[in-house]
Amino acid sequence: MEMFNNLEMRIKRFVIWFFGLSILIIIYKLSIIESDVEKLQFLKETLFLNKEQLQLSHHQLLLVEHLYQNKVGGGLPTIYAITPTYYRHVQKAELTRISQTLALVPNIHWVVVEDSEEKTDLVRRILNDSNIIFTHLNAKTPPFEQLKDKDPRWKKHRGVEQRNAGLKWLRDHLKVNEDKGVVYFMDDDNTYSIKLFKEISKVKRVGVWPVGLVGGLNAELPILDEKTGKVIGYKSGWKPDRPFAIDMAGFAINLDLILTKLQANFSYKMEHGLQESEFLSFFTTKENLEPLASNCTEVYVWHTRTEKPKINGLIPDLEV
């Protein structure tokens, strides 16, 4: 009886892998010949919806996505959105909101980095349910660099370990001049228009745009020279004379630059409020920034932090 059960299990596994491999071969062939784009889209969605039943690995899904993008993505670069996240009562709500925005972006690869000793089931479930190409990492902030409950947000550097972990993953897994992409640092408490990602796809080296509701202003933005269209300054609520007075949500960098400038990382040694400015200094000068979003006249991203809820009691066995 036991031998029969083992044989039956092997047959089932063989059928699953054969079916999965067959679909991958079909998609590959469709990607190199003139094919019906709607059929290719249908096959891609079928694979993603049935990834667990087919026992497809994350790397197999990446292959499917890259083949699809090469065929119907119009040559769009992959946007690698690095998102630091940490546990609090609104974490699930914030990540759910962002994931549903990113589901509308065809060329996204979401790199989510938890501030934790190990990856959590909460974040894992959100990512698995998102139908988005993702990479799930974790990197713990050292205790002496962590904010205390009553500390103001500006007192400590935030997201240093997590953003650096995302950069390391890119450098370990992608190759210069082979992988086409743009890197964006996407915090989990902002609001993003899908129009922003269309702008990010245009980045050649370092692109910039306005960020709404930040620095005590309705928006911070680069100031352009009317004749040349070059960036000549910044409207910012804090130290506008910084080399790059730009919020973390207000720029994106070509992947090749990230992969070649290996010394470019975030650091606890940087002066408070200058993380963005010092990081950008590795890659460009103010004059060579690329103004996007209709010459920095449109706002497609906003600082909209969710209000910290007052929790007086917890309902057991309920993940909120």
C-alpha cells in the first residue's frame, strides 16, 4: 500500500512539472515568433494564478515575466521598487494599498525589505496574493539606531539597512548592460499615481519630479531654467541650498549606474536629512538631472502617512 501511494505521488509530481514545463515552452515560443498578444497575456495570467498548484518557483515566474515583457512590454525597463517596511498596526493596510497600485504597472519588480530578524508571514501573504513579481528580503536595524515611540521621525536615520539590502540584492543578481531597469526607493507610507511609473520608465540616468505634501509645503520640486530646461535649484521647506534638495520619493536612478557605483550606499554616518543628497552625489550633478512629470509641473506622489490608530484591545486570531 505504501509503495502504491509513493508511486501515485511521483506520478502526480511528474504531471505537474510536465504541465508547467510545457506552458513555459509555449510562452517562450510565443515570445520569439509573431503571436497573438491576447493569448500570451492569457497564458501569463494563467501561470501566475495557478503558480502554487503548478509548483512554479519564484525564478520560473521571473522568466515568464521577462519573456512576456520582451514581447509585449514595448521594451520598457523593469522598475525595481525598493520598499523598506516594519511592523505596526497599519503595515498590512499600507502594503495592501501599494500592492494594488503596483498591480496596474506592467514592468514592476517589487523588492520588499522587512526591518526584522526574519521574514514574516504577514508580509509573505501580501506578496504572494499580489500577483506582482517580487523579491522578499529582511534586514534588521541595529537597536541603537531604532526610533523610540516618542522620538520625532527626523531624530534617527530610517530605512538604511533595508535600502542597502535591496541594493545588494540588485548587485548580486543583475548584470550591467544586460538587465534593463530603473531603481526607485518606494516607501510604504506614501501614495503613488500609476502615472509616476510611466515617468520612471523614461529615466536615462537620474530622473526627478515633484513630491506633494512634504517639508511643510504643498509640494517640493526642482526649479528649472526657462531657457535650458536644466535644474538650477529647488523649492524645499528645509535647506533648499543642499546639493540635491530632493525627497526620497522624488528621484529614480538607471540600474546600470546602481550596478557600477558599488560604493554608493546609504549610511548612518550621513548628516540627518542629507541621505538623499549624499546618495545622489555618487551618480550625477544638479545640471545633469532629468526633469520629468511635464518638466516638474505635475505631482504623482504624495507623503500621506496613515494616522496611528488607538488600539484599546485586540481580537484574537484576527490579522488586521
